[in-house]
Amino acid sequence: MRFIRLPIFTAMTLLASPAQAQRIFTLDFQVVVTANEVITNNVGGVLSTLPVGTLGELHIVINGDRASYPGWNTETIVAHDILEVSFSAGSINASGQPGIYPSGSPFLALQLANNDVIDTINLIRIDAIEAVLALSHPEIAFTSMVIRQDSQPGQLPTLLSSLFPPASANLQLATTRKLVIDSAINSNYSVTFTFYGMQGVQECPGDVNGDGALSPADFSAWIAAFNANLPACDQNADNVCSPADFSAWIGNYNAGCG
Ligand SMILES: [Ca+2]
Ligand SMILES: [Ca+2]
């Protein structure tokens, strides 16, 4: 398969400060170790103790406000800045570096590419969830993840339904679904995980204006979001802004937050 590297670092330079309060999404990915190429103790012995088959979970909190940018050719990609990451897998979690990483860790972006990334040479299209998580930890220098579906020529991929943070994704559709953690000292050594599950949740979707509270102002904000077809309109998380989202907003409002 011809690999196309999506310009994720370019996205970071174009991430603008959101004009309104952040809309927060959490994405949980279930992973399993499928390859362990760590052959030295350079990573503190943490990664090298993970046998194939070890189960883990990657938990990413992202700013759901869109930051789209034009890429090369006709691709359309949105990048969401990562607010928090936690990762647990076997002995990594028992090594004293588990759970929520310090806020100073330089997490980058999670980006979604949906249908519009065109490989002009092979005439294929791509759906992709990609992230680069640069962790300032001695035992994990760098991680990257990609869940990606390449279409056949003339066909559209179906992994994602939009550029909105997905509530779920059918990973069986993906042609690449890897989380790679490289050694801090020698990047030739790495552990490869494969994703086998994914779930996304928007925290407090009824708080449409993102001020951290539920109030009647969120009704006006939802109307505005509906009229402008903004992501905040989608209260039932079906990736579509429709009148059904009004009753969904009422439900989310009545359900409260936190
Ligand atoms: Ca509000
Ligand atoms: Ca909807």
C-alpha cells in the first residue's frame, strides 16, 4: 500500500484560538499489543515487558471546535488540539507513569480526514483518524496513531461519516489501525498496538455556548448553531444537523452535566 503522510504538523501552525469556549470530546480506544520490537532496556524496561496480546486503552480528550485548513490538492482535514491523554497497557501502567500525563506534556493534534484526501497518482481516497502525541516522558518519547481506510479507485471510504469527532468507527473497515510507541533513546525500537475498539463522547453537549453551564442561553445558541449548521447543532451525535437535534438538545439539557 502506498503510504501518504498527512501533514499533521502543518495543522498545528494553523490551529486558531477558538472564538468561543471549548467543546470537549473524549475518545477512548482499545488496543492490543501486536508487535514488540524493543530489544534493549533503553526505555527503562517498561515497553520491553509488554508481551504480544497485552490489552490497553488510550484515552484522548480533544477540543471539538473545528480547525480546518486547506491541504495539498483537494484534501479536507480538521485538526483538534489534544487537551489530555492517558494510556494504560500492562506494565506501562504499573511502572509509575500511568494514567493522566502531566499537563506540560506537549500533546499535539488529532486530525480527521474524511473522503476528500485524494491521492492523485493512484486515484484513491482516504478516511483517517491520526494523532501525534509527543510525550515528555523518558520511557515514552513519541507515539503516533493512525486509523485509516484507503478506498479503491472510484469508491469512497466509509470509515468516517464526517469530520466531526466520531461517536464510533467501524474499525473493521480500516486498512491501517496502529498505535506505535517508539523508544525514547533509539527510535528503531518500538511497540505496535492495534486498535480493536473505539468510542467517542461529547461532554455536556447541551452546553451549546460552551460557558460551562446549562442555561436558557443555550437554547438560543442551539438555534444559532442549527441555522449555521455548526457542529454544536448535532445533539444526538449522529453526525448530522437536523430538526431531530432539537428534541435531543432538550434531552441533553434535562439530563444535566457533570
Ligand atoms: Ca451554556
Ligand atoms: Ca444530529
